[in-house]
Amino acid sequence: MSTEHLLITPLHALHLELGARMVPFAGYDMPVQYPLGVMKEHLHTRVQAGLFDVSHMGQILLTGAGAAKALETLVPVDIIDLPVGMQRYAMFTNEQGGILDDLMVANLGNDRLFLVVNAACKAQDLAHLRKHLGAHCEIQPLFEERALLALQGPAAVTVLQRLAPDVAKMTFMQFEPVTLLGAACYVSRSGYTGEDGFEISVPTAHAEKLARALLAEHEVEAIGLGARDSLRLEAGLCLYGHDMNEKTTPIEASLLWAISKARRADGPRAGGFPGADTIFAQQQQGVARKRVGLLPQERTPVREGAEVVDAQGNVIGTVCSGGFGPTLGAPLAMAYLDSAFTPIDTEVWAIVRGKRVPMKVSKLPFVAQRYYRG
């Protein structure tokens, strides 16, 4: 996509001022790294705090007494009993059980649900919601009205509580209205790095002021998409369009944990979402392939798309995400493998430039997650 057709976030001028290297991503001109470099940005986030611009993602407000019940018809997640002030990870599924997108859903109270969807999927997600929920609730896209910042890392709470002391009381997945520098924000204690941290929905007009104030704190550095990807990969987190898509079910993607117990086959509100029968059958009978972690047994990074073979050279899978893990100090990858090869420590080989790279199936996450649960 040519740069003149790319969308920009409210922080675009700030990224340029900070010396960011910009790349096209999901239709936006986004910072992949700053002068600090991907490796140092990654490591800084692990020990201090990193500020990420994730304003390209889609924020949507659902309003109405029927919103929770209606949304449950599209996701395998308990929305009806989601407490006020909490958020939950969810997935839109299709009739085949495939994943149309993954998203976060928060209960704002007063019959309001706040959704954050992926940038590349937000137009289709909005159409999907309008088609299926339009008669049951009001659907308001906030794509232009609000920006989204992520403050991630062990020092994130120290930094943010200087602006709003009460955020220190929040625990993982709590979601609250918080006033920051006079702006009416929504803050969740969550993120995409495996670290403690916050995601902050801020009115567009206030985004740059808030970003500059956070970057002025000595613990905080601006972090680009490159380190965001290596951080989430170490945390074993899926990236939509790479580690899952409309042809991948939650069971194949190793996301059974994200299907609420109330919505499972033996739950009080079993099924009722697209593809439920397929997903339940897979849960009981197993699947032919599954997402697993892989650790190369040498220093060669293994990238997305690499074929994975067994000892006899038979193709048994494909790498969906791969790269170097700065915290791990080694290459790492995730792949879809034939189920016979998914047990931990199974030896397999990736084909990189025609050569076999020895790999071992690894538990996920690669680096322990440090969410704050109180």
C-alpha cells in the first residue's frame, strides 16, 4: 500500500518527532521501532515501562438492555454474567467454528459494553455486529473519537498512579473510567506483552498530551511494533491473521481456556454461538492439528511460513509466528503441528533456506506472564 493511502493515528506527528521508523501495518502508517532499536525497546519494557500506540485498533460501544445477551450469540464467552468493571477476552466465530477475530469485551455498567477489536478486522467486525445485533442494541464505532495507548511493564503502575493514584488498586482485567490530565479515559489493567500494565482509551484530542506526559517519566520509553511482536510471542499470545484465522477453530488454536465454562457443552448456557457443534465435537474427539510452541535447538531464527517436518522428512506442520526472543536470549516460534507431534519435548525440524533446523515442542508461554492479580 502506498504511503499516501495509509491512515494515521493521532500520535503520528509525535512518532516522527521521536525518530520512529514507520511502516505500513493494517492500513496505517505505524512505528516499527524508534532509535533505541527493537532489542532494547523489548528489554526496557520487561524491566521498566514501554508506551505503545495501539490507536489503529477499533473501539466500539454497544448500548442497550439486550446488548449482553445479543453479543453472546456471536461469541463463545460469558457476557451476561461479566461483572461491571471487568473485561474478558472473546472471539467472533463463524458457522464452521473458525475465528473471525479476537477481541476484548468490557462491561461499563448501565447496559453498555466496550469492545476493542483488531485493526485489520474492524470494518468487517462492525458490519458483523450491525448485521446480527443491530435490532437488539445501539452500535457506535469510536474509531475517530478515541485513541488507544498501552503502558506496559513492571513500572507501569508506578508511572500511571502519579496521574491517578487509584489505578494501583486495579487488578488484571479490571476496567474503569479514569480521569487523566482532565481527559475522561477508560483504563484496563491488561495488555499484550505478558507484563503487568494498562491499556488507556483516551479522547483523540487529548491523546498526544497524555502520551507526552507519560513519555516524560524517566521509566518510560516509546516502543514500536517490532518489540510489541517479540514481547507477545515470548508471552505465547496469538496474533490474528497469523496464529489464527477464519479457518482455525479455538480448539486448534489452543484457546479452549477462552471458551467460558457457562458456554461449553455441559454449561448452563451451552452453545448458541456460531460453530458451537463443531467446536464441542473437537473438544471431545480432538483435532488433527494444534498450535504449539517451538524452540529451535540452534541459533537460527525460524520465521512464519516455514515448513516443519518429522525425522523422515514428512511435512507435519507450518510455523505461524517466529523470531528472536530478547528476554529468552534465543529464537522461538509457534506452529500448527499434526497432533501426534504436539507433546512437550517432541523433536521436529523446520526447513529454513533448504536446511533442517532441529526444534523441540515447548510449553507456552516461553517467558512467564506477570499480570497483576492482587
